[in-house]
Amino acid sequence: MSIQTILKSTVAALAIVSGAPLFAQGTPINTGAFDALVAQGPVADAATIASSTWATRIKQAGTLRLGSTQTSNLFSLLNEKDGKIRGFDAGLAQLITRYILGDGAKYQFTQVTSSTREQVLINDQVDVVIATYSITPARAEKISFAGPYYTSQAGVLVKSNNKTIQSYNDLAGKKTATQAGSTGPAILAQFAPKASVQEFQTHQEALDALRQGRVEAYVTDYTLLLNALSLGAGDAQLAGAPFGAQDPYGVGLPKGSDGVAFINAFLKKIEADGTWAKLWTVSIGQRTGSTAVPTPPSLP
């Protein structure tokens, strides 16, 4: 079953109806289960590390330099009480860290946005970017991608009292927010070319614009919208089903890095041993009422 099918069933399972607010409050992650899963992740042997110059550099440094976010409820959220970041992307990053260094906590965090993800890799500020990072041809000209490790589509978010926008077909002439540097502008150009598009630098800025009534809709990755709603955005709702092409999330790496083969082999390992499914369940499935674990995307 595909990710988008799972997400559609999640919406149905949560009894979301047009005009009704979503998620009165978020379901927190099971921190104990998440931490135990990372602590039980596989560790690469010396020969596997030596086969990759990218992994060898990280092993010698003793720290993995990670570019990611800490405000994505389902994917990478900072727990201010214990200072730990948890979620699907965070778990993947910590499992990779453990695979190379034997300890999932040995990473150095750098905050990234949609507009800075390529640059931090190009400037050698980070070793890897894991941040719901869609694989696109334009980005692949500047950096390399491992994966995909997850897929999504686009979605439309509106205020809960909005009756005029039922799907992307209703965006013509409407003030519509999206993130600069994301796939949103291209998606809008293709599916809603008559929308009045306003680009914002961050996901939060776009959400704020919608809630403040400065825009009428927000178009971005459907999973990110579901993530926002899971935080308790009771004044917003999804307008229509996910749409557009499959949006594959990849692991960003420096251009030409042999870390691509290394991480793809790692992804195949955690898919085969059940770790990927367990990470999806604790980070997303248990928190959105979905019990059917999706099949991971095919890897090269």
C-alpha cells in the first residue's frame, strides 16, 4: 500500500469532514519506544565503514553533522524537556549515526529551511540533510540524493470556515501561500496556474499567514500539512485529497558522494530487518490512528 493511500485512510479514520476542525490536540510520540528502537539499531562493521570515504570521514571525526529541522511534529520535533529530537526523519538520522558511530546521539545538529538545504551541503557545513527533502532534478544538479526513504504528494490547507475552496481546482484568483525553495511553486504552476501565489521562507510563516487571513490557502507537501494539523491546528482543515505526482523524500548528500551507496545499503538493511516499519509505526502510525504499515519506496 502506498504512503498516500495510508494518509487518505488516516484522514478517513479520524473522521475528518468538510468544514470541521482537525486534531483538537496532538498525540505525543512514545518516547520510550522511539529511544529503544534507535538504541537497538544496527551498527556497521569496520569493513563496511572503510568501503565509503563519506562514512570513514564521519567515523574519524566522531560526529555526524546533520542538517534537519526540529519543529516537524511527525518527522523531527525537539522535546524541550529532555532536549532530544524525535520523529521519522530524526529517527532515520539517529539510526544512521548509530550505524556509523555506534551511538545514535553522536550527531551535531544544524537547522535548515527549504531554501538552505542545498547550500549547507555545498558549503560543507553538514555531512547529510534529512528534512522531508523532496528529490527533484534541479536539486540533483547541485547535490546527490540517497533513497527515497518515503513518498508523499501535495495538499491544500484552508481555514476551517472556508467553504469556497474544496480542492486545488478552486484556487484560481485566491491568495495562496507556499514555501520558497520547496516543490510548492512548481506544483501550483502546474495544477493551479491562476492562483495568486505568495512565497514564504518557512513553513511556519506560511501557516501564520493562513491563520491571520493574509492568504486563503496554503499548498505544500501533504504530509507536512498533516503534521501541522496533528499539532492541534483546530482552525484549519485539508481541502480535498492529496494530488499531483509522487513526492519522494531523499537523504541529501554532497554532490558525487559515495555516501549515496552507503546509505542506500543501510536503508535496504533497516527495511529488511523491520526497523523501518517500526520507526514508521512509532513516529507516524500510532499517532495518526493508522495500523497498516506502508511498503517503503523502491531503492536503486
